[in-house]
Amino acid sequence: MNNRPMSAEHSFRLRLLQAHRDGDPHAFTLLDRACRQQLMKRLRRKFRNSILNADCEDAGQIAMIKLACSATAFASDVALVKWLETCAYRHALNMLRRQRPQSNSPLIDAM
């Protein structure tokens, strides 16, 4: 567990997450807005030119979906945007791996 003081921004995001857990129908939309810009900024910085902005957006959206699905199990002491960034980063890496050309042809002996 981290002993650093929680920022007001992080505290606000966690309150929105708790409101989502409690059934507030608007809380997750507000949480998405509160996290999305910082998440996209971090992803674009990590990937620079190796991934399209649309793919960054897709990866960010997948991370938000994962958060929505696991909101009840999410630990409140975890850095929310960092967790989202890790989910989105892994998804984006998987997208890059799928885009890489794969050689399925057998090796040919030159004898």
C-alpha cells in the first residue's frame, strides 16, 4: 500500500468509481471524461508514431470497459489512471503484434 497523500483529482476519480459501484447511472460517464484525456496523453507518449491515434482511442476504450466490468473488485488504493494505462498499453501491444506480418511459409533448403 502506498503512503503518499492522495491527490484531489485521484480522490475525485475514486468517488466517481464508488458512485458507479453504488448504481449512479451517470458516474461512469463522468469517470470516463475525468480519466480519458490523461490516459490518451500517456498512451500517445508511449507509442509515439508506432500506433495510430484511433488505435490509442480503442485501447483506452477497452481499458474503460475493463474498469466498468471489474469496478466492484477494484482496490481503492491503486492509482486509477496508472491501472487504466497498463490495461490500454497491453491491449495496444497486442494490436501491434497482430498487425506484424507473420511468416507461415516453410523454410526452403538451398541445397
